[in-house]
Amino acid sequence: MDARPVPAPTPESLPYWQGLQDGKLLIQTCAACGKLRHYPRPVCDACFSMDATWTLASGHGTIHSWVRAHHAFLPEFKPDLPYVLVTVDLVEGVRMNARLVGSEADPVIGAPVCFSAVPGDSEWHYPVFVVA
């Protein structure tokens, strides 16, 4: 089987991926207006500034929505099926998507979750959430 796809960090996303290596969830922050944004991108959607800093997020949030995947988007993920993907409202005010791990039960909308970074098949770590 082919290896799983690995991240190809851009200049805008590299600090995010490096933070995961250290078990930290970093959220891109507009240096001009202070708006937090996730996923990392080059331009602030509030003030159009191209300057950014990074904020250490608490990693705490609540489940906004979820889906149990029964069909792999890519064949490399077929051995993991089924798995749960969650959209989480972080306490910092941004939403983030990641796998939910450590629970076989159906997630509950509004349930508290915590971020964790787990090693992948490559040198990169990946974000996951666990029920708090």
C-alpha cells in the first residue's frame, strides 16, 4: 500500500505544523487587527492585512458537528475505517476539523473536547480531539 499523504507546509502554515511537533496548537493571528483564523492563510479576511503572528491555543472546545466516515476519501485511509471526524468550536473562537479518538460511542453535539497531537506515518504530527 502507498504511504499516506503528508503535509506540504507553506510559509503561512509552517508554524502551525511545527507547533504540532511540540504538542502545541498554534492559531494564526492577524498582526494588524488581532483576529484569530484557522486554517492558516496569507491574508486576514477581516482587514486584509498580510501580517500574522501566532497564539498558543488552550486546545479546549466543544463539538459543533461530526460524521462517522465509512468510505475513505483516499485509499491509504481505508484501513482506519470507520473513523469519526469532528468540527470543534475552540474556546478561542475559531472552528477546527480533526479526528475524534478514544471513544467508540457516537459523539454528542456540545460535548467538551481537548486537543492532542499524535505522530503520523511521516515526521509530522497530526491534530486529534479526545472527549474531555
